[in-house]
Amino acid sequence: MQSLVETAAHLGFSTVAINYVFEPTAKKKQEVPSPMPISELIGQLPVVQGRSRPIRVLNRLTVVMSEASHFRPSATEYRAFDLLAVHPTTEKLFHTTCMLCDVDIICISVTEKLPFFFKRAPINGAIDRGVVFELSYASALRDTTMRCYTIANSVCLMESCKGKNIILSSAAEKALELRGPYDITNLGVLFGLSEADSKEAVSSTCRAVLLHAETRKTASGIVYTMKSQQEVLQDSAGSEAPAAKRPKTT
Amino acid sequence: MVRVKSRYLLCEINVSDRSELLKLDDRAVARAVKAAVARIHGDYGSALCSIRFCVKYLNAHTGIVFLRFPKGCYKLLWSALPFITSIESRGQIISCFFNCLHVGGTIRTCQRFLIRYNTQQLHRMLPKCKNEEEKKQIQESILSCSLMGRNNEAFEEELESEEDGE
């Protein structure tokens, strides 16, 4: 993990998210995994190439949904994660996640042929809400059939969404599976994005997702809470706190 | 119809283990690139690759390569580079990946970028120095970076001493 983050910092990425995949099966009462604190995992955060700040590491949860009940919109366990992602597996679920679910990212599967077709209506709804679609490229690097599926699925997606609100992410498990930003931009062109869209997919859309995640956690993006070292209360920082709301403590 | 134009791609080869970098040589890299292009883009890709492609410069100590592609199709051939996962050289397989840093129209522009990049790397190495002597060496090499061709040697010496020190 340390080498992964160091390689990412060396390549020039300023923010990295560690993904925890949660797949609820038929067994109920399965616990959502809680993220390990970053300081335990990594230690000294390396400085990003080309900047003077250390790399920012976030936690992210991906819920693989095969039924509508799998994702509970305001579960308390989700609060520990900075980014929320959903991986729908059927057409109805895709529709619900695009229009209703309170997530930041919708994962598009790249390891199998898509079981459903994309329709314009839910995709446009998702774009209006600020939800992005994610394509991961690590499986494409490993295997030829995966490459076919990845390109097929992404071209399908591009036809319906015209290249807006897309992010390309590496589902890298080893440091050797990461690629630099210019290389990913080029891969995006292979996947069907236009050149400008591909560059955005690596830079501005990703930043938009981070901001979306922050506003999702707070009350309309106005009040946010900060962790404090002491155990005493009183910690809401931010511009305005309506008097009726009591500051939440962590 | 005045000049034949090419694009020079400045890439960095990242390996997990620095000692393996020294085993690279330019023909192995060229073979790996051609194989990857053939895998991804098929016969069309290998045909394009045979026009003016070559490895112009390889620095085994730092893992920097200059690749030359024809201007008309460099994007296509560039898109096959991320798919390279290993290079085979002298019977050994070295796992690595290519990271493209800069695209230039001439070798000189790439060299200028490389000098700036190397100075940045030296700056990054400065806080990690273990003793005063290394610090002084790095500072001297930062000051002596120039286009006259001395920069590369200074950087290599620094890198080696850093690795030994680490």
C-alpha cells in the first residue's frame, strides 16, 4: 500500500482514494467494512511530484447492488467514508441509482458484457444531479478479453452520455498497475471519449466528484464539522450555523 | 514539402526495484514497444510502427527513454504504451510500466524538459539527504544544470550516491 501511494505521488496525482468493496449477499446483517485510519495504513505521506503538498488519501466505499434494499441511503456506517460509489447490476437498479440514490459515483462494470443497455433518461438525470460514471482500466491492462469488454462498455456509455461526467480510475492492486495522467488521457481516447473530454475525465471531473462528496456529507455545503483532538464539544466550523442545529461532535 | 516531422516521446520506465533498471537496453525496449503495438492495434499498428520508430536515447540509471514516432500517427502508437507490463531483456523479465512525461517535436525540446525535470527531482531528493556531503553535492549539481550536456552526468552521479546512501 505504501508503494502504491508513493508511486501515485511520483506520477503526479494529488489525491488518491482507497476503495473498499462491499457486496451484500443473501445473508442479512452483514457488516459494512469500516475503513482503517489512514495513518495506520501508510505512515509518512509522500509529497506530490510538481507540488509542495503531501498527497491526500481518502477512503471510498463501493456497494455492489443486486437488489434495491442493499443500499440504505443514510446508514451511519457510510459516514466514515469520504466517497460513496454504487455498482448496479440490473437495469432497474441503474435507473434508481441514477435518479434517486445519494451517491457520488456509479461504477460501470468492465469485467463482463453489460446485461442492460443505457437509456438517455436516467443518464441525463444523473448528469444533472452531479453523479459521475466511472470506468476502471486496470482489468484492461491485465487481460485481452477484459480489454474487449472495457472498450465495448465504454463506447456504449459514450453513445448515451456524450462524454460528460466520466471519470477514469485505476483499480490498481499493485504499484505497477498505475499509469500516469497523460497515458490515461490517451486511454480515454481509445475508450471513445474525445480528447478534451478525456482530459477532463482525469482532472476536473474528478475534482468535481470530491466537492460533490464533501457537500453530500454536510448540510447543503454550508456547515461542516471538524474533528477535534479534545473530547470536549464545540466544534462546528464553517460560515453559518443556524441556531436551531446543534453542532455534531466526533 | 519541406521537412519530415516526428514526435519525440519522453518516457520514464518505472520499476519496483531500482537495480533491475540497469539491465535494460534499447533493443529490448524497442522490442517491447513493437510487441505491445502489435497486440493492441494489430497489423495496422505494426506497420505504422515500422516507419520511423526507434529508441533514440536510453538512460539505464534513471530509466528515461526517448522514443521517436512519425507525427501523423504518434497518438495511436502512444495509446499502446500503457499496455506494456514487462520488458524482456537478456532472458529476464522485468515488470515495469511506462510513464510519458513530455511530447516534443525535436530532441532539443525534450532535452530542455528533461533538464527541468531532473532539477525538480534533485530538489525532491534534497530533504531526504542523510549527510551534509550529499546535500552539498546535490546543491552543486542543481546549480550546474545546463544544456551543454553536463547535466545528465551530474544527475546520474547524484542518483547513484543517493541509492547507496539509502
